[in-house]
Amino acid sequence: MDGFKNTFPKANSLESLFVVRPYTCIPMDITNDPELDGKYLGTISKDFAVVSETLKEASYEIRKREFEFPIFIMAKQEVPIGAMLIAKQELALDWDFRASYLEEFMQRGLIGKDRAPDFAAAYKNPDEFACIFVIDGAFTRFVFIPFPVD
């Protein structure tokens, strides 16, 4: 857990856009980020294509249990949030996939209760998009990826 705490960047001049806790900093503009284009877009898309049906089913199950905002964590390292859904070694992936929801992010102080309405307003239809929280070292971003159409 200590290694995870220290992987998040400290607050910067854009502090008003972030929920800042002692060791966490999560951007609250959760629209798709153009920064993902280079380093991450290919590897995220590749792994997402393999697991998209599982994520779609998990999203439905999470919502069926009355958690309105499913969040899937893609991480290259062990992280103490969410429940392991697909370990990267199971399917020869680059990323682990964990399942969570807004309430857990709020309980852990990753998203402040005062920012939950902003999150809900930016959240895309979970029948059509997966809300992915990408973690790779100090890099953390929310991204919405459309589920493939049959």
C-alpha cells in the first residue's frame, strides 16, 4: 500500500480541478484526455478489445446492485482499490482490470463528496461506455471507451 500512495503526483497550479488528499491527486475533468493519444491509447485499446464484453457484463452487475456509476481501474501495478476482475497474466494483457464504483472512490477520498455531482454530470451512459480510471505510476486519468457494437 505504501508504494501506491507515493505514486500519485502532488497538487499543482490547477489545484481547483483536483481532489487533493495527502497522497492522491485525481483530475476531475473526466472527459477523454488527448494526452492519452501517444503513450497509452494503443495499449489501452488493445487490452480493452479483449475484455470489453466482461466489462460490459460487470457494469450491468454493478448497476444491478444499485451502484449507479461503475468505474473500471486499469493498472500496471498492484493497487488497493476495487476488486480484481481480470489479472493481466490471465489473458496475456498489459493491464490488470479491477471493478469499482463512485462510492468507493468517495469512501477512499479519491473523489471528494463535493465533486460527486461534477463526476455524475460528466459520466457517460454505462450501457454504451466503460468509465476507465488508468493508473500507471504517477499517470492517472479517467477515460471513457465505447463498448463495441455487435
